[in-house]
Amino acid sequence: MSRLTVRRDEPAPPLGHSARLTDALRASREALSDIQGQLDALLAMVRAPAGRPEPDAADRLRRATKRAGVAMNRLAAI
């Protein structure tokens, strides 16, 4: 004999919650992609014959990291 367990569906989260989650996920993905791009650019510069990153490369990476931190904190708060 088999048993069947029926679970009631939980109500969907309010639309506002879903939209906030979507926005937070998008922002965190974009911020992390920006960090990856900054790191890729730094690596390419270091591997180049001149081997020197641009003067503001560290500042750009620092800003990208800060944006990623804010985006991840926003995501964690949802």
C-alpha cells in the first residue's frame, strides 16, 4: 500500500518582495561582473609588455568591490 502526502501550496510572496529580490539579484550579479571585469583588465595590463596597470585601476576596483558589498548586503536583507 502506498501513501500520498498532500502539501498545501504556500502563498506566493507579495509582488513587491519578488520585485525587490529580482532587483537585488540583478544588482549583485552586475556588481560581481564588474569586479570580474576589473580583475581581468588588471591581469591583462600586468601581462602586457609594459606590465603596468593604469593609475586609477586600484580605485576602480575598490569602487566595484564597494558596490558589490552594498548589493550583497541588500540581497541579504531581503
